[in-house]
Amino acid sequence: METNAKLVSAIVLVLIIGSTTGLNGQIKVFDNGNVGIKYTTSTPASKFVYNGPGDSSCDVFLYSGNRSSSGSTQKTVIATGTGSSNHIYGIVGQAETGSGNFLYGVRGGVWSASTISSGRAYGVYGLAGNVAGGYNYGVYGYLYGSNNGTAVFGTTTGDVAISGKYAGYFNGDVYITGLMSTNTLTVRSSDQKFKEKIVLLNASEAYDRINLLKPSTYYLRQQEIASADSSSVRYLYDPDSEVFTKRKYGFVAQELQDVFPDLVYTLQDGNLGIDYIGLIPVMIQAIQEQRKELEALRKRIEMLESR
């Protein structure tokens, strides 16, 4: 009974969609009970299909066909919110929990079997704006319950077991343009269990090399990104942002590479990056070595004065 109710609801939804877009499709109930709208030539693989043969892994299959024009006028479901403090959902996807299953409330996939050099692909695209200031979320994730996990997960290698509760967790390289701010402590993982071949830093090596460093001041150079058709460009940085207008202090990666090559990395875009945190132990070791020299000089002066 519940399955039939869901099927009727799906049929009503598609009839509404068809009436709002001017589609006059045929409806056919096949011998096995499967239902097709705008697909009546053969028994569909799904229990309910619209404009396509269906898929045996899906109970409901909706196919909009090939599109050659902008999708801005080809909306599927539109929900308009009225009143105050109401929760209005354009589309709701929910999978009931079950032990040992892989469940997806909403799954979006865009890909090509072969590599192509044009276009854009968005697995999930979120757009939000012009409601109460501070409460516009393009993509919103909320970690529910008491088990470990993350509200937003990004990976380049596959699933990982997360030992903690996080608002965001990324497994792979992360690249950020613009200012990254935090009002809490930033901690870098440095537990001994993640390290091997631990050797104390050579004091004289750190002291000698640090004198070869060339600290510099600089401004970030504006970078331009071309549009998909190369007809226009946009700035990577906001010209009025302090990230772009304020003077920076640091090192030139190529110069630092000559002194501490292990602190310079080649990024995926081919540019060089610096591990600035890695310079801290070097500077501390150099300061400790300098303190030893000053202490030796102090004792020598005291001895000379005593004579």
C-alpha cells in the first residue's frame, strides 16, 4: 500500500511538471505494473518512468532528454516561500537508515567517459543570497547525532574513517585564494606516532644557513582568470582587499630553495610554495646556538675583568 501511495505521488508530480511546461505525454501501465509517461514503446526497467526506459536500480526514473539551450528556463521543481519562518523545500531527498548500507540523501554526478577540454561540471551547485544578512548558505552541512564524522567532506582519494566530529574535513590538497581567518587556535598535527627517522637538528647547520636567508617585503601581484570562451577576464583578488593592498613579509621561494630545499614544495599548478612553519625549529635552533656563544663570551669577559 505504501509503495502504491509513493508511486501515485510520483505520477502526480510528473503530471504537474508536464502541465506547467506544456508537455502532453501519454501514460501507460504495463502488464507487470510499471508505469510510463512519454515512454510507452516497451516495458520500462523502473516501476515509474518519464521520457526514458528507466534503470533497474531505480524505482523512479525521470529523463529530461538532451538539452542544447540554457537551463535557466528548464526548471524541474520550483517552491515559493511565503509567510514568516516557514521551511520551504524545492526538492527533498531522503534515504532511510539501514545497517551496512551506503545511503545518499541527495547524489549528484556529472562526468564524461573521456577527457574533454571545454565546459564546466558541477556535481552539486549551491546558490543562496538576499535573505537576512549573515544567513545565506550556498551549501549547508550539519553533522547529526553523536557518532564521529563531518558536516562537509571533500576527498581526492576516497572514503576515510574520521576520528572526531568536524564541521569540515578534507582528505587531499586544499587551495585557498584570499584571506583565511580564524578566531581560535590553529593547531598543526605533530604527534610522534606520525613520524619516523627523527634526528635532532644540527645546531651549526641551522646557525650557518639562517644567515644566508634573504627576508623580503612584497605585494601580491594581481592575477587574471579568463572566462570559458576567453571573451572576458576577472581578477583573482578583490583589488580593495587587504590581502592585495597590504605589504607582505616573507621569502622568495626560489631563493629559499637554495638554502632549505626541504621547506619548498612544488604545487599542483607548478608554482612553488613555502612551509613557513618549518622555519620555526630552524630559527629556534639558531637562537639556542647564538645564546651558547653569548654565554661563552660573557664568561670570558667576566674572567678577563676578574684579572
